[in-house]
Amino acid sequence: MLKPRVIPLLVSKIDCSALKMKKKRPALQDVANLVGVTKMTVSRFLRNPEQVSEALGKRIAEAVEQLGYIPNRVPDILSNSTSRAIGVLLPSLTNQVFAEVIRGIEHVTDSSGYQTMLAHYGYSAQKEEERLLSLLSYNIDGLILAERTHTPKTLKVLQTTGIPVVELMDSVSPCLDIAVGIDNFEAARQMTLAMIERGCRNIVYLGARHDERTLIRLEGFETAMRSAGMRPRKMMTLSSSSYSLGAQLLRETCQKYPDVDGLFCTNDDIAIGAIFECQRQGIKVPEEIAVAGFHGHDIGQVMTPKLASVLTPRDLMGRKAAEALLNRLKGEKPERTQIDVGFTLSLGESI
């Protein structure tokens, strides 16, 4: 019987080793050598193209393109103590709410020559602290946050660095520096009153994560219900919001509160999931159960029935936050430290 032939793997090992070697990046001197000028001339052009002649600038630009040169900004950061970068800390990068906020932020920062450095922390104050320290290690010039609940270390670090800070999503809660957002309490109160005016009497609030804004909206809901002489009820969970969670909460609510005739959901994801589950179970919306959400996502505005929701201007929120931060970096003192971008009630067809 023939033995299997053993084939040496030396070549493969050499290839793997080569892959691990970091390719050398073209240096400023390489660009200078290709053009036939000094490094200082190339550096001057990269900082301000108008400082060299148009013909020379064109040659340098062509050399940069040919070599694939990437400017090293570390010397500028060290000498000028500025990075031209803004840190943005968000609890989620998959949530549509924050995606639109980012779009608004970058609309302003891009046109102003600032880069945005994004990080998310999954609604964990401890992870927010870790991500913050990482962003600060890159010498960011300013910071945009989406939460008001921070660890003692986070608060101390922000106080020590002294960089401008803008907190998003709520315009009422106390802030560290500047706040840009909406009045979540009033928005929830008004939507609840609208549901009551439409005939709902046994409304249940559906909430997830127990984050600050969910709890503020719960307070607005409870205030509206009590002012109308009704008993506020709720179904809360620490799970992340999703359509499937909305369906689950609808089933649990019907079991616990069989007389439910209205659902006010902390966001559109839960509201849409609840409506889909109502349709599966043959529950008529809004005739048997009215459903309202929060934020006014596009899917809720084109579905049948059209979802009643609190419309929040997330893109505008991001723009205002970035503008406020950049103004602070220019040394301007804000006229207001709490900027309210407002909200709109869309009653749709689901209440």
C-alpha cells in the first residue's frame, strides 16, 4: 500500500509571512523627489495650494495622485493642538433615528472641513466611557453625545479636557454644555391626549430598554392619562426595540390587559410590529386597538394604515448640533444652551 505523499508547505509559509508585512506608504519626500522640489514646498501646497504657483501646484497634485500619497496629520495635530475632527458617540449605528442625525451632522462638518469620528456603545454607560477615552486619544476638537446618563469617570474626563460638548435628542433635561433636541415629555403628553380625544380609554404604553428618553415619554403619557381621569398602564422590557418585539408586546398586552383599546409606543419600530401582529390576529386598527409611535419613520408613513406618530426632525437636529459645536470651537458663546427643534403630531390612520 502506497503512503500518502507529503508536500512541503514552505512556499505557503513564505507567502503568509509576506502578507503580514505592512506596505510602506509613500512619504512627503517621495512626492518632493518626483516633482523636483523640497519637502517644505510640497507641505506648503498641501496646507494651502494658493501659496505656490498654479503650474507647480498642478505638478504636485499629479505626483500626489500618482504615488497615492496620504498626508500625515500627526505633526499638525501636535503643533496646532487641533485635529479638525469631531467625535460622535451614539447608542446605536443601526437605528434609523441616529442614521438621520449623522447625516445632518456630516452635512455641516463636511462643508466646514471637519471629519466625524463615530463610535457606538449599545446603550451602556460603561462602554460609552471606554469609547469616549478612545476618541479623546485622537485629540478630537469637540464631542456630540446622545445620552445624558454618564459614568462619574466620563463626567470627570469631559470636565478635565474642557472640549465643547453637545448632547442630542432632548432639549429639556439638564446638559453638560449645550443640548439640541425636542421636548420628549410634551410630545408624549400631546400624542396621548390626541388618542384620548379619538375615543381611547384603556391605553397601554409600550417601552423598551428603559433608556432616559423612553422613561421621559412614559412620564408624559402618565401625566396625560391622569389629567383625563384615566389609569395609565404600561408594558416595559429591557430588550432592544424591533418589529418582532412590537409583535411580542402586543400579544403580552392583550393577555394582561384584555380591555386594551390603545397602544402608545416609545418608537415606530414597536408600533409597526404591533400593527403587523394585530393584522395577523384579525384585530382591526384603529377600530379595536389604536396604535401610535414616535419619530415618524418613512415606513410608518407609507404603510396601511398610516401610522400615527410624533414626527421628529432628526436631520435638522444633527445640523443644529454640529453648528452649535463649531460655533463654540470658534469661541462664540451660545445665546441658548438648550435648543429645541420642535416636533409635529401626525395622527395618520392608526388612531
